[in-house]
Amino acid sequence: MEIFRTPDAAFAELDDYPFAPNYLEWDGLRTHYLDEGPKDGPVALLLHGEPTWSYLYRKMIPPLVAAGYRCIAPDYIGFGRSDKVTDDRWYTIDGHVDRMGDFIARLDLRDITVVMQDWGGPIGLINAVAAPERFARLVILNTWLHHDGFEYGAAIRAWRDAAVNRLWLAWVRHDLPVGVIVRRSAARPVADPAALEAAYEAPFAGNIAAKAGARQFPRCIPIDDPDVGAGSRQAAAFDALKAWTRPVHVIFGADDPIFPPSWGETWAGMIPGATFDVIERAGHFCQEDAGEDIVERLLVRIAEADGNG
């Protein structure tokens, strides 16, 4: 198993990411995570998706810390400052889910407010229903859970088709343009597009093989074969949420063609007591477009749920 470890120098130019790295290592692989805020505060576990990393939460961490939260933002293996296995076939959704469960247990995280977007949704929600005693609150951003009857739209079908058929060899031989993908998804003006692209390319330091994890995620969307994306575990979590008794806040960006707000509203209606909000001018990477707005809305919802609103 070949492993690429991104040199620290690749992250030296990220002026808007002033956070100290932390690491856990097991099975010969090093997982990076941020740990910001009071160590005795309630935990905000911030889970990224594809093809991003903890940099995605840089706008949300300061206001959450100011509100008293301990922010834990891990990078999955294959992403961010974590190690990158260069064999695409090594990456599975079951593997990501299980490693996140191990991560939560090893840090003994409790009183968790878990914030999830894109693949962070399945990874976080499967773990939440498996160990509900650790979780105080679910915050569901633009994401989904596979289940019978879920309608995959044209945009996500095209993304999976590109990964499986149309662009696979180009991604392997030439490049998967991670930075361009994030930048083109912006629903609000980007002050420095080149810097944004560079920040999302930084974890790979020009090594195309290191993008194996990012290449594999879209191949795991369980449209036709639930087994490839932990589909049965996703469906079980979807059903379990219908009996969830702790606060759930669904907050969707209004301009996401992958997981539109209509789906978020429908989903919120299936979970007892869940709230639903739309953030205008926010796309699929809603944390990138509107991180501060999301936190502002979330803190209001938390105050309401706690009887302080």
C-alpha cells in the first residue's frame, strides 16, 4: 500500500486557515484534525464531503468557538492533511464510516453537535444512530441518505457517470480538477478565485495519484448498486432518524443542484421536531458561500431548542 503524506509546506500559504494541526495514527495511517476552542466545551464535530477538507469550515469555526464550542474538524484519509492511500480501490464508504467511529471513540467525544454536508451526511449519520448517547444534536446541511424511493437528480447522476465512465481515465492519467470544481460551484462572488482553487489543491501537492480518495467518492454513489456506498447502512440510518428524539436542524443552501432545498424540507418533515431553514445565495458547498450565515441561523435554532430563544 503506497501512501502519500502531504508536506507541511503545501499549506504554508493558507493565510485564512490559521489553525494548528493535530494527528491520530492507526493502521499505519495518520488522520489530521482541527481542535479549536475550549476543551471542556460542547463539541461541534464538523464533517466535510467530496472533494473538500477541513478548510471548508474555516469561516464557521471562529463564530462557533466564540459561542463556546470545541470545534473538531477531521480530514478523512485521502483528504486534507491526512495521509493519502494512492490506490483508488482502497477507499470504501464502509471504511470511511468505520474510521470515523474509531475517531470519535478514540477522542471520547461526547455532547456532540455534528455538522454534516455531502458525504459527511452518510458518514456522520450512520455513526450518530449507532452511538446516539454521544450526540446532542444533528445539523444536516446539503446532503442525503440513500433509501428506497430517493430520487437522484440529473446533476448527481451526471457526476457519478463522469466518475465511472466519461472522465475516469482522464482523472487518473491527467487530473481531477478539485479546486476548479469547488470554485465553479460558488453561488456568491469569490474574492480571489485563484487562491480558493489553490487551497483545495494544496492537500495533493501536485500528485495526481494522491487524489485517489477524491476520485473514488463519486464512484460510490449507490444509485444502481447500494453495496458500493454502504447503501443498506444509509437506509437503516434514514429509518432510525424517524424516531430520533434529540434536536435536528436541517439547513440547506438554496442554490444546490445536487441536493436542492426541496429535498431538505421533505427530509426535515420526516424527523420528529426537526427545524428547516434555507440560506439564500448558497450552493452545494454552502459552508464556503455562507459559513457565517449558517452559524448565525444555527445558534438561533439552538437557543430556541434550549428554551432561550
